[in-house]
Amino acid sequence: MIEAARVTDVLDGRWPQLRRELRERLAENKAADTARLDMDAYRALVTDQLRELAGARHARLGFGRAHGGEGDIGGSVVSFQVLGYGDLSLMVKAGVQWGLFGGAIQMLGTERHHARYLPDVMSLELPGCFAMTESGHGSDVQHLRTTARYDNGEFVVNTPDDDARKDYIGNAARDGRTAVVFAQLILDDRSYGVHAFVVPIRHADGRPMPGVRIGDCGPKAGLNGVDNGRLWFDNVRVPKENLLNRYGDVTDDGQYTSSIESDSRRFFTMLGTLVRGRISVAGAAGSATQRALTIAVHRAQSRRQFRRPDSDTEIQLLDYLAHQRKLLPALAKSYALHFAQDELVQMLHEVQGTPEPDPIAQRQLESRAAGIKAVATWHATRTIQTAREACGGAGYLVANVLPVLKADTDVFTTFEGDNTVLLQLVAKGLLTDYRDNFADLSPLATARLVAEQLMGSVLERIAARQVIARFDDDDLRSRAWQRSLFEDREQHVLSGLAGRLRAAASSGTDPFDVFNDVQDHVLLAGRTHIERLVFDAFDAAVGQCADEEVKALLGQVLDLYALATIEEDRAWFLEHGRITPARAKKVIAEVNALCKQLRPHAVTLVDAFAIPRQYLA
Amino acid sequence: MIEAARVTDVLDGRWPQLRRELRERLAENKAADTARLDMDAYRALVTDQLRELAGARHARLGFGRAHGGEGDIGGSVVSFQVLGYGDLSLMVKAGVQWGLFGGAIQMLGTERHHARYLPDVMSLELPGCFAMTESGHGSDVQHLRTTARYDNGEFVVNTPDDDARKDYIGNAARDGRTAVVFAQLILDDRSYGVHAFVVPIRHADGRPMPGVRIGDCGPKAGLNGVDNGRLWFDNVRVPKENLLNRYGDVTDDGQYTSSIESDSRRFFTMLGTLVRGRISVAGAAGSATQRALTIAVHRAQSRRQFRRPDSDTEIQLLDYLAHQRKLLPALAKSYALHFAQDELVQMLHEVQGTPEPDPIAQRQLESRAAGIKAVATWHATRTIQTAREACGGAGYLVANVLPVLKADTDVFTTFEGDNTVLLQLVAKGLLTDYRDNFADLSPLATARLVAEQLMGSVLERIAARQVIARFDDDDLRSRAWQRSLFEDREQHVLSGLAGRLRAAASSGTDPFDVFNDVQDHVLLAGRTHIERLVFDAFDAAVGQCADEEVKALLGQVLDLYALATIEEDRAWFLEHGRITPARAKKVIAEVNALCKQLRPHAVTLVDAFAIPRQYLA
């Protein structure tokens, strides 16, 4: 049997030392028994823990060296990922403070903001909020309705009505002293679109600032150590300098200036710089999923139920095919997503490490972040649910952690971008080949753009037929065959979608219906693209693995990821003549065979996540 | 637009007056704000509510008239279903008291137990527990390890070790005064299998009885108003009369007697009488799902996001195809399951209303209860999750109910029988044609029994080909075509499974592997059987509907249930040549078309559930 530590070495990827250090630090913590704390006590505890964390590297990793940070953007995401093995309220609260609040100041502000705020952000001297979402607008951020009207050297911030109050804002209900508020910048009665403003919301003693009203979102499904709240602004005046002015500013004589002319393009550029939040959520979702799988696999190994026929020994749960089916394909997908996440973090590290990043690379990063976030958080929701069920009654007890994981991660699928909206963003990027500002294109404009480009579908169909001819008699574990299925599906779905949009655009269909009628197809295009990227990332990681035994084991895990994914979508492959019915049945049988083959390694594969023990009980 | 009340009349089925009365009673309640209560306060509240309920019809419905009950077994399940619209902790606590505890005394005891206990059970004078599950044995109840040794006119109850402690027992941690304890009846060092004993566990003042140790399961994912606990017995002596002796007894001179000779057959007969618990869980799962859908559909109707192209109006969420796809097929399935549940309750009412029920009918009832429970609770878990996501951040706030529904229902998939185990029970019943005691058959014995019977698969394949030939050019909404797909799939899956088992049984495969290698096929056989039953039940209900407009609407809902189910499993239909790839694609398009068509009726369809408003927050 391979030692788990050898697999851990492969999983540790590009930031091995940092990961080890952070894991060791986490292992020293005592896992607090938060289940019996009421909301107030839990919030207080998390705030204390956050203060402790402020003294550690986590708080500094992502900020520039000039202000006392370490300038390691990728490392800062890795750090969130490791925090994700522990209490997720703490992870989210840290994410709000150093990721969202600090990140917005860093990415949207300029030197004067960095110098003034970042040291206090890192030290938690200045606890802050990221006040973007409103009750009425979450996904459609461009149409937020909070206003910041320029008036004589100041901005006046207002909440026009309850529908425009800031909602679900982390750190707002209890601790936040300052908020980065996203609002329509209005100058001479014209809006220049959404900009970010630094707005003090509380005195040091906790009283709200004049004109600021603060509400409490109250108990949530999970993450009750985070004080989510609501904010209303009534003629709150802040100096002009509080505008985070990297992408737009108001001159001393009251003129709006920006390096980006289009309001909408500017807005999406600003939004794009905040991509790290999504990547961190994807990473934390991965950690929570790994934790759930570790718990469920260990229980399936120790728990026995029903006797072996003609014998008194009882059968380990993990020996049942149905139980393997529940846990092992999910485990394989967690491996795949782990490597895809690592690749994504490296992309982020490179793009944001460049002073003037290539716009195409920036958009590809955004698209990939959106897609991986959606796929990873849905995987978390589904897998943690399955892990809970696989542990039966024990899995329902808070003492066994799974209910907490389920409740805490549940919001991941909809915060930092609703998954359904995010997958559509991915598809739009693909359809427009990341041209210009695809996030802002209307459905009809997208369809028209699509009409201009794109390969003939006939050629593509011929290529697909060759794929089948070449591989149909081969081994299902042929990596080349697997890859061809992932690639071919992605291309075919996309070109089919382009064709449908092109047809609709020229047929006079109602502009809303143009996109809406194909929305399921759009989502499929996003998903199949991401699944191919995830496959490639896992494939590349296996290819680079120097430890031959580990490489062989991970190769089987990759086979299981690939074939279980193909199995799940085999209706599509059958409908499009990519596999024969006989071969589809063989795929099912092969997934069963791989489950049986990997079953003895299941404990090794979860132990390789190296999650500190106190978070598994 | 059809009024919701007209649809309600159809949904109310066989117990319309009772349903109306119970709904009206529920509507008078104030929905308590339980989110801020700690566990102890929540438990106390639920106990108070239970006491109130003890004065109402709910407590009496299921018990015999001779002891003050109403003798309406079906009505008692309907009553749980209506309670399921409210606080689920109260529903479960009521289920423990009057369903499980009282039900066990009623079904397994004899007149002396009925006369002595039932009045106090109904009035809650005697709060009780149903102590079956042990830490080590939940699904495999036959091998429970608690013992009740006969000794000189008494039984001596013992917990041999911690693994055999009674676990997750509702009403045990705080309120229960007496438990029905399931234990191996041992007489002269021989076990006669598991029997049920009435064992006092607490004095009226709350102290445990001598020899009884009581523990607390602590906080759970949900249902924290229910005091689940653990019980250990150390030489606890109870009089011989405390054995619930309907199926087995010990004579005054210390001889074991029973009308059923085989220990195992006797055990499964006893277990079979307790089927009402599962049926009640299925019903409550249905109610919770309906509640979640009502909340999510109303929000999707009122919530708008993103502007209509070239316009300032924003689009209602429910106008998006992706949103319709999330909610409407789930809603259609909820309708289907509602009618299937109604049919099941009637079956229960008839079988248990007969003094000596036909054994085959009894086994069919058990099988159907197991299958509907599995399908309905998985549907609940999935749909409530989807509803939560469909409501975004708002859906994560406890104030909006969905997190509570998710957490409270989560255990439904594994309590009162683990769903995976239950579906296997369904398949075994089918394989053995409900002969004798299929629940007790070993895998190998099942396989051998199967080898003796069953139709040639060639004939069956020809029949299937005719099915396709006859319908392939027809309308996808042809009910006959839909039915033929459900029936044909069920038969083919079952006969294929029988074939594989027969082959394995004669090939010298390891007896464990015989069943385990086909476990996914076994589960499929169970599921496809239940899906056909559910289709039939919905079809019958539509057929009987006297209101023509409602009938037409429900016909479309049935179309959506049928086609969405076929769509979900279309890989199977493709693999087995039941539909062509072109037709499979048409099924997808038709599901989209049905979503669009039903969209204007979505609010009517959820309002028809008539859930009291205060439970929709």
C-alpha cells in the first residue's frame, strides 16, 4: 500500500511549503465546540479567532510588500484553502476582511488608499465590509441603485429605498467599522456607473456613523459566526478622496475622468479585478468537500452492517458497490478539481502579478474562475449531502461534523456569484472568444457576434465520426479516447449553440427569447467546457508526477473521474452518436470495476488530504 | 386562470374533510420563532405543543375505538401529512409518541397492553420511546444485540456493550417515561429472535429507573426540538407481561410459544406491522417539499433580475428557462408523489383494517411503503436544496424557512429505513413475487429462487420492439406511449437482473458477490418499479378528476412528470433501443415546452397545496 504522505506531496502542488506550514498551524488549533454557542457568542468567538489570525501570515500574504504584505497572491488563495479545513465561519470572515474588503482597496484603489488603509486592514485595526449586494440586485450588479452623488468635493451616499439597501453584508452586523460601498457615481445628474467608495459606518465604540443605519440578517442556515447585516445610507458625506479611483476619478474642478471610456466596460473591468474572491470560494469548497469525504470514507471503512452469507462476520460498508458508487466517483472528482484549482490559482498569480495584464488573459481567468467556482461548489453541495447520507443517523449529529459542513457550505453555490449566472458567463466568453467585453454583451448582440464567426458544423461532425472510428474498439481507459470525448463534446455543444443563436438572431425572435429559449444549452456549453478543463488539469498533473507508484494510482483515479463523468452524461454521447449503446453499458461496468479496484486505496486517498485530525471528529 | 381551490379539491383525495379540518386547526397556530431558541428551550416548547396536540384528534385517530381512539388508520397518516406543513420537530415528536411508540403497543401487543397503555399514550400521560436502533445496528435490525433473558417470570434486559446501546431514540433524552425496547428474547440460552418489551426508563420526576442509563445525542443538523437520546440497560427486570406478545409469548411454565414457527419469519412479520411509520415519513417529506416549492415559486414570481433587452423592465425569475427547469419538473413530481402517497395510504387503511390481512397484500404494502418512502424523501432532499438555491442569499436566511426545512428533513432519507436498503427490499419483493418471506432471503437464496422462475428475455425483447414500432411516430404526450415506456423499462430491468442473478448463482461466484456485483442494477429495479407505480397513481387521479379544466391542467403536469422522468433516464432508453437519439432530443425540447406552458399556472399549482400562510414566512 502506498503511504498517504507520498500522495500528499503530489497534491501540494506549487505551494508545498506554505501548505505544510499552514496545515501545521491549523493542527495546533483546538476545534471549538460551536454547536452549543448561540449566535452572539459564536460571532464573538470568531472575531477573537480573526484577531489571532491577523498576527499570522494569512493576513499579509496577498498584499504588496510596500505596505507590509508578502506580495504572494496565489499563496493568499492557498491559505484560504487550508483555512477551509477548519471553521468555515472563520474562513468567510477572513475572506471578507482580507479578501473582499482589503482586496477591493488594493485592486480598485490607488497608492493613497493603499498607504492609508492596508496596514490597518492587515492588522485588523480597521475591520471592514464589502458592501456590494443589495436586496433587489445581487446577480445584476451593474444595476445597483445605491447612489454616490458628487457635491462640492464630497460624495453623498444614499439608499433610495429598502430594495436598494445593502444586504447579506459580512462583518456589517457587529464588527465592521468601514465599508467599501458600491454605488452609482453621479455627477451633474449623470451616472457614470457603479464605483467603489470607502465609507465609515461605525465609530470605534460600535455606534453607527450619522446617517448610517445598520440591520442584522439574523440566523442563517450556517456560517453563524459571521455577522451578516444590512446597511442603509441617508445623505452620508465622504471626501472625494474616498472614491477608489484606479479606474475612474473626479478632478478637483469636478470633471469625471477615466482611462476607460465606456461606463459599462469600465464597470466590468473593475469587477474583473475582484476575481480572487470567487477563486477562494472554489478552494474552500474543495477543502470542505475533502473533509466530508475523509469522514465518510473512514466511517465506511470501520462501520459494518449485515452478515456475509454463511458467516458471522459483518460486511464493511465500503465493500458494498452502492456505497462505493456514492463515495468513490465523488472522491475522484475532488482530486480532479483540486488540480484544476491549482492551475487556476497559478493563472491568477501570473495575471495579477503582471502590472498591465493582457486583457484576453484577464477575461479567460475570469471565465475560468466563474466556471470552476460553479462546478466546485455544486460538487461540494452534492458530495457533502451524500457523505451525510452515507453516515446514516451518525451523520445527522452535529458532533460528527457533517451537518455543520453541509450548512456552512450551502451558500457557496449562490454567493460570490450565483452558479447558474456564472456558467452563462463562461458560455458567453466561449461564444465571443473572449473578445472585448463579453460580460456586457446583450443576448442579441452576442447572437449577432456569433453569427459572424464560427466554423461549419459539417466539418466538425466529420471530425467527430473519425474520433469514434478510431477509438471504438479500444480500451475505455485510453486517455486519448477519454480526452477526445471531452473535447469533442465541448466543441459540438458550443458550435450547436452558436448555430441556434445565429438562427434565432436572424429570425426576428423576441430579443429576450433568443437567449432564453436556449438557456439549458448555454449552461451545458459552460459545464462541458469546464469539465474538459478539469480533465486536462488532472491529466497534466498525473503526467508530471515523478513518483511512479503514485502516478499509477492517480491514473486510476483520473480514469474514474473521466468515466464517471462520461457515464453521467452518456445520454448526450448516445444522442450525438459519439458512443454506441453497447459501449455506454461498458462505461457503466467500467466505473463499477474502477470502484472495486480503488476501494483498497480509498483511505489512502482521503488521508492524503492531510486534514488536521481535530476537524474530522 | 383556474382557482387554486379547485385544484385543492382534487388533491384532498379520500380524506377531504379531515384534511380541511386539520389545515384549519394548523392555520390557527402561531408559527413559533424557534431559530433563536437554544436546544433546551426548543425541546421544552415542542413538548408543550405536543401536550396541546394530545387534546386534539390527531392523537386519537389511529387507535381503536375500544380504547378511545377513532380507528381511522389512514386518517392518522393524513394527519401526520398535514402536521408536516408546520414545525417538523413537533411532527416527529408526535410520530414517536403516537406512531412508533403507541403503534408498536397497538400492533405488537395484545388486549392487556392496549387496555393498560393506550389511553395514557393518547393523552400523553405516558410519554414513550421506540427503542429499536442501536449504535452498531440500524439497517440490520435482525441482529440487534440488546438481550431480554427470561428468568423466573421476568425478563432481564441488558446492553452487552456500547455498540449495542440504543441510539438516536426520539423522546429518550428528556421526556420519555417508558420505552418499547427491541431485544433478543432469550430463554434457556437460546435466542428466539428480536421481540418488543415495554420497559419503564424514567420516574415521573425525571430520574432514570434503576439500571437504566440515559444519554443525550446532543445537537443535530435539524429537528432540535426532538430530544434524541441513548439508552443502556444493566439487568433491568420487567414482568413477563411486558413482552408485547401478539406474535410470540412465554407460557407460565416457561415455554416459548408462537403462531409462527420460524424465528426469522416471525421477526419480519412483526416488523412488517410497523409499516405506518415509513408511510408517515413519506407523507411528511411530501408536505415539506410542497412547502419549499410554494416559497420558491412565489419568490420566483415576485423577484426580478436583469433587464429585458432594449427595455427598463426587469425579468421575473420564473420567466427564465433555467429557473423553470429547476422548479417545475420538481413540482410535477411532487404532484405525482402526492397521488401515489394517497393510494399508499388507502392500501394501508385496507390492509390494516382487516383482522387477518392477506400475507401477499401485506408484503406488497411493505414493499410499496419502502419504495415510496425512498423516492419521496430523496425528492424532498433534492427539491428543498434546489428551492434554497433558487432563492439565492434570501434562501440562506432562517427567516425565510428554507434552511430549516432543509435541515429538518435531511434525516428522512436515512431514518425509518435507509433509502438504499429500502430500494433493495423493493427489488427483492419483485424478484420473488412477494413469495413467503422475501425480506429474509439471503442473496444467494434469492438468486436461486429467481433461477427457478421468470420469463424468457427474448420474448420480452420482441414485445419491447413492438412498443417502439407502435409509438415512435406518435405524440410525446401520448399517455399510452409514456405508460409503455415506464412499464417496459420496469420489466426489462427486472428480467435482466433476474438473468444476471441466475447466471451468477450457477457460476460458483462468492455468495456475497452474487448480489453485490449487481447492486446498482438492484437499485435500478427498485426505482423503476416505483416510478411506474407513481406514474400509474397520477394517471389514475387525472382519469378520475371530474372538473374538466383542472383535469386538463393536471394532465399537463402529468406530462411534465412523465417526460422529465424519461428525460432523466433517457440514457437507459437509448442504451436499450427504446427511443431513438432524435426522439430523445425531442423529449428534452418537450420538457422545455411544458415548462413554458405551465409557467403561468405555477402559482396556482403551489397555492393549491393550501399551506397555512404563517408557515411560508
